[in-house]
Amino acid sequence: MSDVEQLASGKGHTDENFPVASALVAPIHRPVVLAFYRVARMSDDVADHPTLTSEEKLIRLGAIEASLKGQGGIVEAAATLRRVLAERGLTDQHILDLLEAFRRDAVKSRYADWDELMDYCRYSAAPVGRFMLDVHGEDRETWPASDALCAALQVINHLQDCGKDYQEIDRVYVPADALAAEGLDAGALGDPRSSPALRRVIVSLARKTAALLREAKPLAGRTRDLGLALEIGVIQRLAESLNRRLLARDPLSERVHHAKAEMVGIALLGAAGTLGTRPWGTRRARRPGA
């Protein structure tokens, strides 16, 4: 096992805030999805490691990239993903884009404005959705809606964990100009409870996120693969629920995350809502290479 893999947090695909390789994903697709997830999770663990320096993080992320490209390195999970992608005839661009986001996390801890945050999401979130669409052979015209959904998920995660991220790893994704407009700086995220000014910042960002979710809404209906469409519908409904909570709850002092039972109920509603809009004859998952 490489020193990169020894840094693993122990977090698995069932521990994420949104579904990863759920039962809705066809069995023929699950191996490549899980291989992609393992490399993404491993890279995230490196970028968020509390004791590594920025230089040490970049060295380890470089080793992951080298193994992905077959240019040396001994990161087994990355080498496995490289092989699986090749077997499926899939590009490695999505995981390489994701690595760019983790490199930014290693050296950057503040974001100036919403546009800068969206540029980060282009690398930290959009590649995941694009990868899933490519795995299922979907039309790349679906990418803009997918990018909007993935960016919304990323911002929701940033907002619900804003206090934890600031206190534990001194990372702030809340744009500096939004804080400054209310006379605040990043230190406001270290308080046990949000001030009225910070609540206004969070609400304004949640409203921008709601706009992204509206842009993403047609995605499930445009997705031909039934299982993937259902998973997108589930994720969309979960994201909308969390974003409504951010409009009403204080992430510094109140729970925003869904409990497991809540997730199940909302997921069922999301799947049922998507299924109700599907035309007859929706295609099933295809075999690799089909």
C-alpha cells in the first residue's frame, strides 16, 4: 500500500451526503463508478489532511496523477481506475479535472466571489456528473444541466459545513465579497451561532443555489437511462430539501444534514416523481462497449 492510500479517512461511498453507486445504478456500471469514487475519495483525503503541508499534498496528488496516466507511481487505486477506464473506452479527463480541484484545495483556502467559486465547482463537482453521464452513454448536451446540479450540490455541502471547514481546516468557501458586503470576515464562521448578518449571507447564497437547482431540474427527464434518471431525480429532491433548510436553519448551530430515515423518504419521493414523468420505452442500461 502506498503512503497515499495510508492517509485514507475510512469514509466510504455509503457515507456521503448524496447517493454514490446506489442500487439504481446498473450492476454493469457499478465497478467503474466505484473505482472512480475510490480515487476521488483518496484524493480528497489527501487535500483535506490536517497535518500535511501544501507541498506534501501536491506531491501525493502528483503520484495519483502519475498512476492514472501510467507514468509511474504505485497508487494501486489509481492504476486500477486507469485500467477500468481503458476497458470501458472512457476518457480519464474527468478524474484529471477532479484532481485539479484537489490541487487547489491543497494551496487555496479563500474564494473572492461567486464566479471564482463557480470556477472551482467546474473542477470539483462538474466532472463527477459528466463522468456518470459518459458511463451511461448519455448525450453531452445534458452536461450544462448536470454541471448546474453538481455545482448546487457542492455549494450546499460548503454551506452546511461552513463552520466545520473553517474551524478544522481553515478553509472558507463562502465568498469573501459576500461576507464583506455585510461587514464580516471569515472569523464570523467560527462563532457558535450565526449573526443576523451571516444569516443574510447564507440565505443569499442559498438563493443562488436554488437558481442552479432550477436550471438542473430538466436533467432527469433528458436522461435516457432509467436507473440514472431515477438517481438524478433522487439527488435533485435531496438537494432541494437541503437548500430549503439552509434558507431556514443556521448551519453553525442547527442540523442541516438529513438523517438516514429522512433521506430514504425524500429519495422515494424523488424517484417516484421522476418515474411519473418517464415515457414508455425508456431504455435500460447498456453493456460496456454497446
